[in-house]
Amino acid sequence: MVEIETVASDEPIVSTGAFRDGMSRLGSGVNIITSNGASGRLGFTATAVCSVSDTPPSLLVCMNRSSLQNAPLKKNGVLCVNVLSAKQQALSQVFSGADKIAMNERFRRAEWSTLATGSPVLADACVAFDCGIVTVLEVNTHSLMICEVLAIQEHPTVSSLIYFDRTYHPVGRG
């Protein structure tokens, strides 16, 4: 069962534009978050992912509440964080939704498998964290999902992709 809690905040002190400009200077890994379950298969590009704890292994995944995939993801109760390799920038664009590509077509653009939860796992991702969603906090415009890692698939020789200053950059190995 997914627990949902709502958290309110006061009027912001910093403008949205200033905040976005500042956040563009915070380098982030690029991920495709996928899920499959009662609400069907879905996926989206996200940079708002981070470690929460190693005991038990858990991650934080943030998603805009206005996304059409928000309610279905929470209903599925599972997700996979696919950390993109340096060669997967085009796939990041596809899953961003900017090109309005249908969900089934997005998944046709790459090779997928599954691990413990049945969520799609990108075959050549740098690393994939297959997770169950254990807690959801609704904070301002976003849902913050605490996810317990149930399985990991890793490709340690693959370079990673980050997003910094509104541009993609490869980092790491060859």
C-alpha cells in the first residue's frame, strides 16, 4: 500500500525564473523512469532522483503532479530508475514527451527486459534500480516518491549522461 501525505508551503521568496536558472547549474544524472502494472506501461525522463538510504536501499524520485503519468505511476506502485549512458541522449529526448511520441513508440526505440517488479529495464543503461514505491509525499507541484530498491542491473564500463547548464554532457568511462 502506498502512503500519501500532503505538505503545504508558504509563498516563495525566490522567483521561479531565478530558481530555474540556479538549478540549471546543478548537474544531475539523466534517468528514464519506467513502470508497468495495473495502469499499464509508462515512462518519462527525470533528473530529480537521489539516494535516500543504504539500509534499506532506497531512492527519492520526484515527478510533476500535473503529468498525465503521475496517477498511473502511483497506482502501479513500482518503478525502475534507468540511469542513462552517454550514448542515450536521443532516448532521453524521446521519453521527455517534447516530441509527443506515443508511449508504445517510445518503448520501441530501445531494448527492454524486466527484473523483480516487472517495470521495464533499459538493456544498456549505466545502471537500473528496480523499486517498489513505499511512500509518496505531495509537495507543491511535485510528488516525492520514496522507493525501496529490490533489484539492480549494472553496466560498470558504460559512461553516464548528466544534464548541466541546460545541456547534456557525457561523464565517466570510455
